[in-house]
Amino acid sequence: WANEGNEAGEESVNLFLKSIGLREYSRYISFNHPYSHERPLLGHLKFFPWAVDENYFKAWRQGRTGYPLVDAGMRELWATGWLHDRIRVVVSSFFVKVLQLPWRWGMKYFWDTLLDADLESDALGWQYITGTLPDSREFDRIDNPQFEGYKFDPNGEYVRRW
């Protein structure tokens, strides 16, 4: 495809290979750190004062946080059992960094509702968002749900649908 100048095909193949690489990396991490779905790999957030608030957790699950993109994503998850990767990042980042709920709660909820749930990949994703992997994003980096909505759903079609 690269020789033919088919950029869409080349991009598709690269995304597929990246996905396979991330899946294999998550398997590697889980094999070498079998507790990775229960506790953080890096200890700097081990004693973080998470907000143990069932009301926040319930509002997030039901899509009643007041943030349209987050709520639409959670309603889609409940209705279909699926979420686009970008929306997964938005709702999980909101869960951990805005609501400051324990990441294991969100991972468990995804495990219970996602049709394509994968323990190793989900644990890696939640730890990446939380900042407890050696190569993860910083804990204070927040995906602003309003900015993400303007960027990925500029006409509000997704939000209106869900």
C-alpha cells in the first residue's frame, strides 16, 4: 500500500499493528506482574486518597455527571456494551482525575459491561490513565471532556444520539 500511495490503507495497517503491539505489551506486563489488575505498578499513587464515593460512581455509571461527552459515552456503554477507544480514554480519565474514584472500580465496571473486555488490556489502560505505569501519562494530565467534545464531536451528533 505504501508503494501504491494508498495512505488510508497504510494508516489502517499501522493502527492494526499498533493495537497488536499494545495487546502483547499488556500480556507481557500481566505475565511479569500478575497483580497488575489489583494494585499499581508504580508505588507513587499507592496511598493516594481516592474519593470513595458511591454517589459519584453511580452518577458516572448512569451517565449523569453533567458532562455531555462523558454521559453519552457511559450511556452508549450501557446500551451497546461497546465504546470507541477515544471515548474510553475520556470517560476513564474523567473517572480517575476529575471524580478521583479508585481506578479499580472503573476497571471492574468496564469488565462487567464491555463486550470486548480483556483483563490484561483493561488493567494496562486504567493504569496508563492513572499514571501508575513506568511509561504512562502524568496523573495531573486531564483530558478535558468539553475540549474533547469540541474536537471529536463538533456538531454534537454523538452526544445527541446517546
